[in-house]
Amino acid sequence: MTVRSSIVRIFRRVTVRILNARRWQFIAGGAAAVTAGVVGLAGVTTPAPVWADPVAPGPAPATVTETVTVNATPSQNATPGQNATPVAATPTQAAIAPAASGTLEDYFHEHNVKMEPQHSADFTALSITLPMPAGWSQVPDPNVPDAFAVIADRAGGDGLYTSNAQLVVYKLVGSFDPREAISHGFVDAQKLKNWQSTDASFAEFNGFPSSLLEGTYKENDSMINTSRRHVIATAGSDRYLVSLSVNTAVGQVVASADATNAIINGFRVADPTAAPAAVPAVPGATPGVPAASPSVPAAQPGVPAANPAVPAATPAAVPAAVPAR
């Protein structure tokens, strides 16, 4: 073999190897590119949708009564270090229930309370006003035990019964409950023959426990219309029972209305040490005898209301007993 042929053969082998090397380089590069593409496709993924976390429902608003307005006005800021002062409730007294039996006299007897009759001539413990209508005068009446004062209509009447007002006063010596005692204030009238009530009240009278009962009853052959008030008055440490009854024949109710209403509405009982209540003066009234208030409420059923103008009191001298000092 010649040197030339050997060189050619070697050259061919080198050329083939170079070509094979380039071919495998190309294949490897393509494979790498394909692999990179696959890896790239695998690395690029579609992002998953992001969902917002569900909001937990809040607590339902508290049910509010419709009568309460929520946040109607802004609340006031409390002062630091200062507690709210509670407002003391005003105590209320229970209503007085009328006693089913037992008069006031019976009650005092059962409780060992002595009833001492008082007389107008020298009585100064209480200030008592008993209006004296025109035509009326003070009269002695043996039918009224322990009378403090009795006044009667000497100008009117039906010839059978004379309209009158009877006042008695007792000093009460002993221990008792005035409100419990006054609950017996209706019983004496309710025991009258054919008694029929028209009005009743336990309202206080000038701050004193009191009972007022009005109605009709039969006396002999006449039907009598009456208004009866009991007052348990206090003067200092002493207590007194002051009782007034104003009476007129049913047939004379209309004719006597002005006078009887003036007495009922002008009657006063007060502690003389307390400030006296002002009583409107009526022109023509007797000095020293307060007249009834010009505004007179309606009388009990069956009795027409008195006229606003109360009859002037009699110009004659007022008996010392009316009013009591």
C-alpha cells in the first residue's frame, strides 16, 4: 500500500468521525431543545382561581321591643369617678278600706281611747271654721249629745224638719292608728234607717285623716239628705275627733242648696300653729266668719250645685262658738 492511499484512508475515517460527531451534536442539541420545551411547558401551569374566603355571618341583631326606641337620643357620658345617684321613690300609702262594722266610738272604746267632749267657749287647740249662712243662727239642741255647736235655718224649712249643721269635737286620749280609726267613719251613717249612699271618700282633709259620706235616710216621717265628715286632727301631741253633719229635708234640698253647700265647702279644721290657708272673702260676709269659697263644687246626687255667689253671712253678731278660736 502506498503512502498516498494510507493518507486518503485516514482522511476519510477522520471525516466520517467528524460528520458523526456533528450529527450527534445536532441530535443532542435538538433533544435538549425538545427537553427544554417539554420542561418549559411543564413549568408554565395555569394559575388556579383564587376564591375569597367566605365571610362568616355576624350575629343577628337583638330583638327590640317596639315600644323602645333604640338610640333615640345619644347617651350622656358618665362623669369619671362619679356614680349615678338613685332617685328615691315617693312612698305611697295604701288606700283606706272601709270597715265593715264598728263605729268610731266602738273603735275607740275597744282600743281604750278616752273621748273627752270639748266646748267651744274655751277651746283653742284647733282652728275650726263653721260658716254661718244668711238666715241661720246658733241654737241649743238637746238631741245632739256633747254638741260643740249647732246652727239651723230659722227662716226656711217645711214646717216638719229644719235644715241644720251639727258639730262635735272630742279630745282623744290614748294610743291608736288614725288611719285605722278613720276607716270606721262610714259605719255610724250606714246604721241609720233606710240609708242610701250617694257619695263617699277617705281623702285627707287639710292633711288630716278624714272620711266623708253623703246620702239619705229616714227620720220619723221625713227623708233627710245628709253630708257627714269625720276628721282626726292633730295639734302638737294631742289628737281630736272633729265631726260635722249637715242635714236638710229631701223636699228642701233645692231651696237649701246654697246654704248647705256653703257650710260643707267652707268648713275648715287646722292646726293654729301652722300657716292658715287663705280663704277668699265674700262681700257682705260677717267679719270674723270666713265665707265659703266662691267656686263651690256640685252637691251630692239629687242636690243641685250651689250658685257661685255664696249668700252673705248674717250681719248680726257671731256667736262666740262659731268659729272657734
